[in-house]
Amino acid sequence: IPYLPIDSVFQTQSENIVFVAEGGEARARKISLGNLFGKYVEVKGGLRRGDRVILNRNVLAGDKISIQ
């Protein structure tokens, strides 16, 4: 079960979104959340094996990125 820092998740009333690195760009991905453990939240669905979640909150969908 993957866990992410809660600060990397964008939350609205209807959805939870993280940004993943895909083809040199940031892409929004809807996820479903589980339990909260301190600063981390359980991800119950929406991510695939090998997804690279962007933890920087200054990134928006479509931004060009490079993996460091």
C-alpha cells in the first residue's frame, strides 16, 4: 500500500489529485485516499505501478518537468 505526504495531495470537495511525471510533463491523476498516518496518507487507488508522484506543490498540469 503506497503512502504519500499529505502535502502532495490537492483536495477539493469532490476529488483528490496528485501530479505524476509522464512524458516530461506533469499530469493530474485522481486518487482515492484511505487512512491518515501523521503527515502521510494511504493511497487506495488511482496510481499505477511505476508512477512517479511529484511532491512539489508548485507544479501544475502540463508543466514541463525533468526528473532529478
